[in-house]
Amino acid sequence: MNITIFGHGNLATAVGKNFELAGNTVQYITHEKV
């Protein structure tokens, strides 16, 4: 499953890591302009 997480703080990173460990693809979306 593809998981999209808005933001990239400590909490978002921890949640994303749990999804990655479960075998999901995690994409982070931040408000920063690249």
C-alpha cells in the first residue's frame, strides 16, 4: 500500500517508519519548495 504523510516532523517520521516496517511505500509531502 502507498502511504502519504503530510509533514516531516519527528512524529511523521516515526509513523512513516512503522508503515515502512509493515512493507508499505511511504511518501512524505512537505510545504517546502524544492
